[in-house]
Amino acid sequence: MPARRPGQFRNARAAFGRPGLTEASANIAGVNELVSVRGISKAFGTVKAVDDLTFDVAASEVFGVLGPNGAGKTTTLRIIATLLAPDAGTATVAGHDVVKDAERVRATIGVVNGGMGLYDRLTGREILHYFGGLYGMRSAAIEARIAELDQLLQLGDTLSRRAGGFSTGMKQKVVIARAVLHDPQVIFFDEATSGLDVVARRAVIDFVKAYPSAGRAVVYSTHVMSEVEELCDRACIIYRGRKIAEGTIAELAAQGDGKGLEEAFFRLVNRYDTSRGVAA
Amino acid sequence: MRPRIILSLARKEIISTLRDTRAIVSNLVIPLVLVPVMMIGMPLLLGSLFEREQVTVTNVGVVGEANVPQELRAAFTAANLALEPVTDADQAVRDGTVDVAVVIPGGFEAMLAGGGSATVEVHSKVGNMKSELNTSKVQQAFSDYQSRVVAGRLSAAGLDASVLRPVTVRTVDASSQAERSSGQLSWLIPFFIAIWTLTGGQMTAIDATAGEKERGTLEVLLVAPVRRAEVVAGKFIATMTFGLSAALMAILGIVIGGAVMGSLIVPRLGEGASGMVNIMGGSIALTPTIVLALIVSALLLSAFVSALLLGIAMFARSFKEAQSYVAPLSFLFILPAVALQFKDLIGLSDSVFYVPVLNVLILMDNVVRGVGTGREALITWGVMLVAVLLLLRFALRNFKRESVIFRS
């Protein structure tokens, strides 16, 4: 596991390390794999976006989903997040099937994507109350959680100002607060740092490092090798919808003959293309 | 379906729209102001123009001015017409020198005095309101003159003028008070209500669908543990709130406009102007029952429009794209509403009450004119309710379809 760096969210582990707020998080006891994906496939017309993908994410780990744009990362995450139905295969989150028990899965997860979308005419506090309500939280519980997240993420002005006037950094704080408001067991980060400046990007990375604990995990999807190297305990590499490698970061990097993860990635991709008779 | 979640979803959309000043102005302020202005302004403008033309002395071009007999001159003067000699009647009307011109042939007076007949020409622009108004004044002058000539001839023959009118025709207006006061512009009321139902809900519907996609918030919303039916219900309630409130503002505008017109303006107008104002529907007065029937109709219409807007706007990828999808919907209301003014000529059968939208427009028109029946209302409202449920299913289907949610 890579060393944790001190940063903005250095106290996050302590903050998130207490018993979960939701009923779903109480049900996790005894489940080792928080996310389990078994042979999922998804096609859009004739294009196979995800092809027979299998992986597990255990509690307390940051699991990377690495691949170039269009590899099928977002489709995979959307299937696990219950937004897309797989054509084949199964997936579970905290033991709940993503198709048969979608609502429970959704209560268990949080999503941070690269869009950083917020409601321009609502204040940060109103946005958090809105989503808290959708997660079945009572107003007092939401307020208490906002107070915790304010300390953790330094939400400050964002709570009273309308999101339309937010800087990228302010948006990113509220987006993260929204994703963890209900204390989810699994958070999905999908290209979450794209478009962020260096300070905001660092804040996301610090947060991801701090979040996992005994009952929690992070699934981090990106095409940026350095982020995977810094953040992830394990990762799988997805290419043309298929998993072409999986292991700890050290195991994956070893395939690059000491030249790092990026070199390993290109070697694996080339090997895959060669085996399939595709020109590199 | 959990009411707390639905209300939470609706509340957010309502707050979002309420904070958009443009939406408030176009939804609530404009109908409340524009409807009375149009209701009062249009009949008043036409009424006062009509009255002005009646009392203003208008120049009438005349070819053969020397041929005009003294009695005809007197008839023209009595009709507030002044003769202006011109050389070419057509040209004078065409170039705007006069609105109407007459041609009096040589020997006109002598022909009539000899017991013969003569032909005069009246040149005017058909389709030009001012020209036609003055033509009617000219025709009135000729008619008065003709009556005098005929009376003179009958008198010379020892006969009374009544010998020519053995039958007197008296027309009686059989329309109800509501029909009379709604005038010929009653169709404008369903038109106003329908248009504001659409414009009122439009912004909220687009913001809650394509707007969510464009901002990237739709995915986050759908990842929350809410059911799609709850999402549709919440957004539907919010859209309908604004569609209905805009329609209610339009109804309030009609009530205010009618009251102001009836109590303050019509009593101060001359006979000609107030007659014209009544014909144009300026003295409309809505009873509480009519207002209630309009509100129920507006409620169902806004529900229909809201479900339709949500279903359609969900297809769009952006706010702009959604606007281009919903813009043609205005024709759905404008064309039937405009056709309502010819409803009597078209001769619609009862089956129209089974056609959504058209039925509610006709019902509102009938209700305003005091000729709507309970049976028509029940059929219309029942059909609209079924249509709303079908459209909500359509919207829900779109909110569930991956190809619509992630359309790119």
C-alpha cells in the first residue's frame, strides 16, 4: 500500500472511521468484498463497450480502474452504480445485486465524476439538504453531517453561496461532500480530477487516500497513470472493454521491466493487440 | 412512491425556478399584465377608432362635383362627409388622397327628376378598415338621399312611403348575457390560458431534464436511492406548478380586465364605441362557476403539457436542443385556438370532446360564452385525465431508457 501523504484531508480517516450512518452500512458486517463484478458485458448497438469483465474490491482498499478513453471504464462504473443494466454477468455492492436490488446498492454508494455538476441556483447547504433528503436522512442528521463535513472539507462560504458563483475548487468540495453525505461504503471516482487545477486535484487525491477504512472502499477510474501509482492499492487495466491485467500496483509495474506503470501499460496493450491480430 | 421524496424533488425544482427572475417575469408578471392590457386595449382602441371615424368629417373624392344635387350634398354633410373634387377616383383612393371616392355622372339630377334611374360608382379599398368604414358612411348618405327621392315620387303619385315596406323585419338577439358579453373574441381566453400553460411550465421542464443532463447532475440524481417514478412525479409537480400558476395569472388577468372594462371604461364611452367594445368582448364578466370551470380545465391542460414537456425535453442533450424540440408545441395550441373563432361555421360534432387539447379549448370557449354543458365538461376532463396518465407513462419510459438518459 502506498504511503499516505499529509494533506487537506489528513483527519478524514478519523472522521470516516466511526460507525456508518446508513442502515445499509450496518449490513456490511461479514462481507469482505465490497464490490464484486462477475463476467459483466455491455454492448451499445454493435459496439461492445464492456466484455466479460471480472474483479473484486475489498474493504479498506483503493481499487484503480485504469484504461484509455473509450476503454469501457465509465460503462463499467455505471453498471455497478445501477445506471446501466448489464447484458450479461452480475455485480454486487456490499452484497446487494446491482440489478435485483438497485435501490439498496444506490444507498450504499457515492459517485464523484469529472463533470462537477451542481445546481447553480442553490446554495451548497441547500444542495446537501436536497441530496440528504433523497438518501432518507432527516434534517437534523443532515445538519450534523454538514457540520462534520465543513470541518473536514472546509466548506466555509460554499454553504451559504449559490453554486453558480463557485470556483472549480469550491465546486469540487461540495461535489465530494455530496458524495459522502450519507456515509457510503463505496465511492466511485470517475475521471474526477479532469479539468481541475493543481490545488483542487491535490485535494481530491488527499481525500481518496483518506477515505478507505474497515468498512469502506474507493473505486478510482482514470487514464492518468501517476494517480493510480500514488493512490491505488490494486488496479485492473481495461482495454477495448476487456480486462487485460489485474494486480497490486507493484505487480502491474513489474511488467514494465522497471520502467514504471506507463511502460507496463503500453506493453500489456501491445501484447493484447498482437494476440488479437490488431495493428498497434 | 414515497411522498416525502417526491416533494423534496419538486421543492428543489420550484426553488430553482423561483430564483430565476426571467422565469418569474414571463410566468407570473407578463400574463397578469399583458392579458388585461390586450383585453382592455384592443377593444378600446378599435372602439375609439370606430367612434372617431363616425364623428370626424371625412373628405370624399368626387368626380363630377358639379353634378351633385343639393339634396345629396345635404345627405353627405349629415353623414360627416365633405366633398373633394378629384379627376380620377381610382387613383385618388389608391394614392391615399381620399379613403373613398364617388363618380356622379353628368345629368344625374335631371335623370332622377325625370323619373328615371342613374348609376353612381363608389371607389374604395376592400380590406382596408378605414376605407370600408367611410364607404359605409357614403352608402348611408346615398341611402338617405335615395329614400328622399323615392318618398318624393310616391308622394307625387299620391302614395305613402310605407307602401314599399309591407313587411318589417325586426332581428332579436337570442344569445345569452354571457354570449353577448363575451363578444367575438371569446376564443382569446382559452388561447391565453393554453399559451401560458405552455410557456409557464417550459423553463422548469427543460431545466429539470435536459438542464440536468447538460450540468452533469442527472447521473448523480439517478445514483441516489430514488425511484424513477418518484423523479418523474417530483419534476411533473414542479413543472405543473408553474404551468398552472401562469394559467391562473392569465385567468386573473381576464377577470381584472373584464371588471375594469365593465365598471370603469365602458360607461364612459360613447354609444358607438361601447357597442364596438362589446362586440370585441370587452365587457366580458366571468361568474364564479365559469372561473371554477376554467381553473379545472387549466389544471388538466397544464398537467397534459407538463407530462408532454418532460417526456420530450428528456430526449435533448442540452437546454438549447430542448428549446428547439418544444418550440413547435405552441402550434398545438395556437392553431386550434385560432380556429375556435370559426367554430360556428365549421359545425363541430360532439366527438371533438374526445380529442385531447382541442376538447379543453372548445370547452373553455363554450364555458366563457355560457353554452358549455356538464356532459361536455365531464367527457373533456375524463379524456384529458387519461391522456395525462398516458403521457406520464411516456415520460417515465424516457427516464428509464438508457439510450435517452445517456444520449450523446
